[in-house]
Amino acid sequence: MDRNNRQFYNRQHFHQASEHENCRSHNPHDPRRAACSRCSAHVTQNERVRRFTREKRDQRQRALHQQHEQAQSLRDRSAIAARATRSIPILLRVTADESEESSTLDSSSTSRSSSSMSDVLSKRSKRKRRSAHKSRSGIRGRLDVHKVVRQYPVGAQFHGFTVQRSELVTELDLAAILLKHDDTGCKYLHLARNDTDNVFATLFRTIPEDSTGAPHILEHYVLNGSEKYPIRDALLKMMTRSVYSFMNAFTADDFTLYPFSTTNAKDFKNLQSVYLDGIFRPLLKELDFMQEGWRLEPLKPDDPSNSEYVLKGIVLNEMKGVYSDSFGVMRRKTKMALYPSGPYGHEAGGDPLKIPDLSWEGTKSFYKRNYHPSNAKLFSYGDMPLKDHLEFMKHYLNKFQNKKVPAPRTITEEPRWTEPRELTVYYQENPQSKEGNKAAVAVTYALTPIKNDFENFSLKILSELLVAGPNAPFYKCLQESHLGTGMLSFSGYEGLGNEPYFLIGLQGVEANQKDDVVRMVEKTFARVAKEGIPKERLEVALHSIELSLKHQQPHFGLVLLSAILDHWNHDNDPIMNLKINKYVDRFRDTIESDDQFLSNLIQKYFLDNKHRLTTILLPKADVKNERERAEAELVKQKLAKMSATDKQEISIKCKELQKLNEQVQDKSKLPILKLEDVEVAQPPCDLVLAIAAGVPFQLCALPTNGVTYFRAIIHTGGVPEKNKKYVALFADVLTEMGVEGLDYKELNHEKIIFLYLPFFQVMLRTGGLQSTSIVHSNPLFPDLAEQTLLLGSFCLNRNTQQMFEIWRSIFTSFKPTTDRLKNLVKQELASFENSFISGAHTLALITAAKSMSASAALNEEIMGLPYLKFLREINSSEENLQRAAETLKDICEKVLDPRSMTCAINTSQDFMNDALKLAERFVGGIPAPLGRSGPGTDIISLLGRLMEKKAATDGKRGSQVKVEATCRKTNIVMHTPVYWSAMAVKGVDFMDKDFSSLELLAQIVEWKFLMREFREKRGAYGAGARVLPIWRIFAFFSFRDPTGKAAFDIYDKAIEWALSPDSFNDDDVHEAKLSVFQAENAPQPPGARGMVRFIRGINDDVRTTHKQQLLDLTKEDIQRAGRKYLKDRKQTGICLMGPEVDNKDGDWDIIHLD
């Protein structure tokens, strides 16, 4: 997982964390760098100010993920049919118990004036439940954080722990209690806050001693059976026995972390027991080491003396995939070369050529040295009582009483260099590349140790001022230099454990331009140091920090944990690091009293800093072959040291492992949540429909901590067919292009407007504007699919007027220019191409699904290889760029129309009336396109006639997409040692009565068959199955998988297994239901509430009905649906990404990415 640009090694399979180094989404359909609702928790409060130029494709993928996850809650056909006829997702009713406010809007009464909204909302507010939160998850009253501080005074003792600090963190509305275990010295930090998404985590400082990957392998290894739970891969198996909201394990450069979160009190205890028993009482068996780490395996197990041997292992294969990513390798090698003498000079995840040097005994020795409570830090967060956690912990810590405490390891500061150094890194050259194999250059500076907290806080802000956004000095000098295709995506401040650094780089350059890039970097630092940072830019940075404190992200407890990890791991003050206001106040005072403060930082850490590394990434013809030869030589050397007896012993152990992997384990010893303990009813979400200036608005009033959230869906049906391929690009550039009267060379007298858009106004007044394109499908018209725009922004309540004014400027004065468009297309191309490895699993799935349905075909056009080809065509000539700019302007005039809009506002009850008035002024101020007069009445009239026949006709909005009904095989060739595979079978949409049965079948096939076949038997990093109702497919996938074409034979066997009489039992169905409930009951922050209804038109009653009916499904129901859709499948899509396949039969379409 990538947290603040730091590499994590994710133990968990991909759909939870979307492959460890880029966890943007646990969604398997996400081809881009990850940031999913579960894992976006790993963006710290005071790390990296949100970048204005965020990759737009990521936004589309997040929206796609939201569609798929939300659509899975549908079950009731009649309720869906009513919504399916709508051309826009407008809500006609609110919750059933509020009928007096949710009367159906007919043609005579189609609007609710904004002036009456305060009355409506105040009625709702009075009816809100203020008593204890009562549910099947337990009864927990509202937490008083002041009372918590009084309950845990300094010096008080609880279950063997002594309170060391107890204080409020007012900016985060929480109480922080820091304790120490009396016997072992184990530290414990509890953050008490009114949040039902409770977190528990165990942190160990695990400093690597070499590049064998001991910390990483051990992270996999300890949860493979414990004294109380002698079950292999217990963590993975708990994923179907829990309703966790987050569950994982990570290895970083100098620590290992075991976190989970859940809203269910019983589930919390179950997970806590499994985690702690695995961490403190692991079995550490040799066969599990061979499975998770590495092993040397004979191809002829019955004749080991004359057999060839291969290296296998889950971590080994994982790291082979990691080392296939050229930019990832560049980043890793840079980090190790910058701090070569200490632990950061090693690969904590394991170099594939070094991993086989690690022994079973060496791994156990590493465990003994590091996995002791004295080296552990415990963390909990949420509204559950701290005393319960402490009482639970004493059972695991008591075993360490009166035992020798190992001395903690520390990291000494890297000696600073007297002269800069250089590093050359190579990647596999592609001889078929049409554009040539380009280089990349990075300049990296060592900074100050993390203990200098205020200095690092200031450097983080300085980093964002230097690199983030189109007005940042490095963006302007590198992105617009035309030396390369774009700034390296990992440019900026990097919090590497105890030794942070700053990296700035450019990709897509010629090999001989290294010195030009370095000179440009030096000149930019010198210029900024001389001219200083404009005050307005500083205000932007500080405003972003203020907004980040108030913006309630998903999994806020994990957000806070991420914020303190580096500091606490190195024994710095974790509570102080949460008190962001103190840092902000000190920063303000410092820059006001010393106007040279930032210039002096630049001089000290960049201009005068000799500890600087210049890295150049170059193409080389035989990089892949060199690693293969090196691995073959490694195997040869190991075999040369073995006797015939040694080889016989290896063969015996490999046979034992194979036999063990084929056994079905008895999981009855693992705890499991009962279905009666799971919340079935959806949490209440009070929504009101209003009409403002003729535009439907969904209003959700709830405590948002002084933040207003705005979203809009815009239909694109008015775009001519010939221009529809430009809609995705239009969404990508809409908020990053210019507006009339604002040229990038023109500055106003206050230097607020620098470039293209009033960027400073955007960031100073909002959290950034986002636009993305998503695909909508209509269950009643399967041959239709529509591409829509989804807009979004949020701001402090006091800035709501300015936020809407900025949107109005974009709507009315959009100004695409070829220069700006060229830069944006280059960025999008670079982002797409950089994600070939990290997003290979999703690109494979998109490609496999393209012939299954209209929506899947359209989705490939806007997110798959056709879009890559389209971008390359635009970028190929000035003529194409000019044509694209003119087309985007035409699309703007046809699409940005109030007639086509539906909007949503989430804000506090006391501000909703003001927010709606401001929104009404915004939409009312948008002129209708040429030839139209005033706001359209079609939407208003539609409100009263959705159930009528005309509504069904209106529901046919969308484009007819031709789908070729055939079995397609596609091989996307990449120079990697492992594969990513996907197979798509024609399935059902979310309104189908068999949807829920197939949903359960997918969970059963994944956990009971695919994970065993791919991960346990073949060493793949992961595999799975999904029902994707938007695309109408049943999908299979694997990733970082050595299997190759044989993967598709395994998928066929999976179907045969699932339909056989004795394949699974009622307990497996129970677990599958829990897996579905995990997504259904995932906690939502206030800013996201109601979005299922808004985007998909799905009300809470339908979602509750779906869950209630899902509880009644049986094994017979599941297998009946499986036989219907999977047994005699006539249409299948297949995609394999990785090395080129043997195509002697000519039945594969071979595609080279370049």
C-alpha cells in the first residue's frame, strides 16, 4: 500500500487493498493508483496538502468503484424498475416514516421553495435520535471526551497499565490517553472519539538487517497459525467470518503494522483475539515459511537428483511483480542509495534475488528479536471503552512477565555527504515502442530527522508550495518545459521513517538531458529562495490544513494512526503530532516575524545541501534477461551445495506442502460472527428533495463539522455521436483548463490568479474541484449505456458562496487552449502508462468484459486501451490538439446546461438553508445554451410522471453500443515475470432476481476454491471472483500470478466445483453472507451519506430489503443460479497481461502496450 508515497507490503489479497503498493481501492475493477474508501485512511492529516492536479482517471475509477459497490445492494425488482425508468437519479420519497414530508411531487406541486427548507429541516432535526445508539452491533451511548480524560488521570493504573498522559485534542474532538504496561514497557495509545468505526492496531519497530525481506515474510508468516487458532492463513479466513470495515497487515521500511477496524463490538473482540494470538503466540512452522516466503522446488519431485529446480513462494512472486515496475524500482533504488549505510539501504520487502538467502531459522530469530511487547506499541480508537481493551490485553502480555526484555534497536542518522552522488537505474527496453524508450531523472535531497517535528512540518508545507498545482514553481518549470512528458508522480516530501527526503523529477526525457533537468531544478530553487513564496500561496496551504481537519474522511481512526506512525515508531510524542493547530499557529507566527524563513529553508536543505542524489532511469535491452539469468545462477549455486540427500529432503518437504495445500482446513476454531449479530436495517439517512431554479436537489442535513459538500450529475445525451469519445477527456480537463479573461501570463494586482483557472481561489476557498465521467446502464434497456459527468467539491461553510462562484466561472467561461491541453494530455498519458503494472489487474478485467454488455463496452472506451490510443492520437500533432480543443468547447456548450443537472448538498442543518440559496443562485445564473430559453421543464414534469409510460420512454436515454457476441482472447504483452488474468462471463444486472445468489456464489468460489488454487498451491499474490452488475458480468481474476494461460483452466474447474453437490456447505453460505454484509454496512462519513441514492437512485428501503432477502438464500438457490449463468456459457471474454503467449493456434489477439 502506498501511504504518503511510502511503499507498504500488503499481506492481504488484492480486492481489499488493490495490491499493496497502490491501494486506491479494494475494488478489483480499478485500473489506477488506489485510494479506496477503506484505504484512503492512509493519508495523514498534516502530510501532503491535497494536490489540485490530481489524476482525473483516478476520479473516474473511484466513481466506478462506487457504482459497483452501491449497485450490489439492489434486490427488489419493482422498486428498481421504478428507478430504472428515470433519466436522472431523483428521489421522490424520503424515509417511509416521514410521509408528511415525502409526499409524491406531481405536476401541480413539483417544487419545494428554498425558503421553506429551514422549516422542513428543523422538523427533521427535532426528530433525530439523541439517545444511545442501539443496534445489533451493541449499545453505546454518546461519548463524552471530557469525561474520558477525567476517568483516566495521570498515574492511575488499569489492568497492569499506568496512565502517563491524558488530555484533549480539541481540533479533532477526541481524548488521547497514553499508557505504559508496567511489566513489559509496552506503550498503548487510545484515542476516544464519537465514532463507531473502532480501530485496533499493533505496531512493531522492525528494522531490516539486509534485503532478504525478513520483516515482510514474517508479516505474512505470523498469522499462519497460532496456539489458540492453529489455522493457516487465519487473517484471510477471518475475512469471511467478520463484518470488518478494514483488515490488513503491512510492512514498511522500518515497522510492521497489524490494523483492523469494525463497527461491531462482538466482531471487534473476535478480530482482536485472532490478531493478538497470531502476533504474540505464532506457531512459525517450516512448511508455512516455504509457502509464504520462498522454497526451491524440483520440477520432477519423484526424481529430485536429476530434476530441474525453480524458486517459488508468495512473497517472492509478489516482489517479482513489484520489481517489474520501472518507476517503482527507480524510487526504491533512490531511497536505498540516498541512505546506504543504515537500514534504509536495504529492501524491507525483499529483493527477489536476496530473498532465497533467508532461512527458516533466520526468520524465527528475527521474530524473537522484534516481536516482544517492549518493542510493541498498541493503538485503539473509537467509542468503545478503553478499560475493556486493557483487560483483554493483559491475557496476552502476562506471558512475558519476569522475562528478559530485549534491548530496543535504534536507527542512527545517516552521515551527511560532502559531495553529491549519482545513480543509474535500468528498465527493460521495448524495441516495439513507436515513441522511443525515454529516460527519467530525479534529484533527491536528504532532509532532517523526524524528531525535528516543526522543521519537518515546515518542509512539508514548503514541498507542497513547490510541487503541487499548476502554479507551483516546479510544475511550471518542469511540466511546461517540454523537456519531458511530466513531473514524476512521487515528487515531493517523502516521510521515510526516521529519515525524510525530498524528490523532484521529470519523466519522458532524452537520455542526454540529465544535466538540463538538474540545472533547471537548481535554478528553480535559487529563484524561489530569492523571490520568496507569495503570501496568497501560504494561505492556500494553511487553508488546506484547516479544511483537512474539518473534513471527515472515511476510516478516520486509520487516518490518525497513519499521522502518528513514523513519529511514535521512533519514540517521539504521538499526541503532540495530533495537535496540528499548535504547528499551524507556530508556522504563522514564524513567517510573520521572519519573512525569510522559507527562503532560508530552501538555502539550507536544497541549495547548500551536498547530500543530494541524482538518479537517471535508462532503457536497456536485456534487463529482464539479466534478472532471469541471475535467478538461474542463484538456483545453480544452491544446488551445487546440496547432496543427493539434501535434494531428497527438499522433495519430501515440497510434497508435504503440496499435500497440506490440498487439505481443506477445519476453521471451526476461528471465531465467527452470527448473522443475528449483524445490522440488517440501513442506518437512517434523512433526505429531502428540493427544486432550485428548476434543478432537482437532494439535501442531506447532518453534522458535517462546518463543511459543505456539493455534487452534480450532468447527462451528456446532447453530445453528437462523433464527439462522444471526447467526453472522458472533457471530464478530465474541465476543472484544470482556463476560463475567459484569465491567461496564465496575466497576474492581478494581488497575485491571486496565476494560471488558467483562479487556482488560488479554488484552493483557498475549497478542497479542490473534481470532475469525472462515469457509465450508467439501464436495467430495462440492456443495449443502452450512457456516459455522464460527476462533479464534486467541498469547502468550509464560510466559503460556500465562493465555491459556487468558481463553478459558475467554469460553466460559463470554459476556455480550452492547445498549450494547456497539451500539458494535460501529456499528464494523463504519463499517468496511464505509469499504471500498467499497478493497475494491470483492472485493465485485464476491463478488456475481458468489453464484449459482455453495452456498459462494459463503453467503459472500455473511456478507461481501457482505446482511451490510451485516443490520447496518443491527440498528442501526436498540433492539428489534433487544436481539433480536440475546439471539440471540448463545443461539448461544454452542449453539456453544461441546468436542464441536464441533478445536484446534491450535504451540510449541517443550521446551514442548509443558506447553502441551498447559494446553490440556487449558482444554477439560476447559468445561461441556457443557444436556442434554448430558461431552465427546462422536462425535468420538473418528469418528477410527477416517473411511473407513467412516458417516463419509460425517457428512460431510454443513452447510446446504443454494439457488442460483439463472441468469445474473445486478448494478450496484453508486458515485460514482467508474472501474469494478471481475467475472465468475464455474461451475467445479470442488479435488478435481476438471481443477482444476490450469484453475489454469494462469487464469494464462495473466491474463498473456497480460487484462493486455494492460486495463492496456496501456485504462489500467486491473489485471485478472486466478482459479480459486476453495472457491466452485467460474472468475473474471475488473478494477479501477480505465475500460472499464465493455465489460469483459465482453473476458472473452468472453479465453475465445475461450485456446481458439484459436495463443493460447499451451509457454513460456507453463512460466511459468504457475512462477506456481502461487509460492503453493505461499511461506515460512511457525513459528506458521503446519501450518495447511493444520488448516483444510483437506490433508497435505503431497497437496500434493507436486499439484505433481508439475502439472509434467506440457500445453497440450492446459489447453485441454481450458477447452473443458469455459468454452466453453458456462450459468451466469454478472456484477457491475460504479462509475457507474450504461444499463439500457434492464432486464437489470441496480441497487443503490445507500446
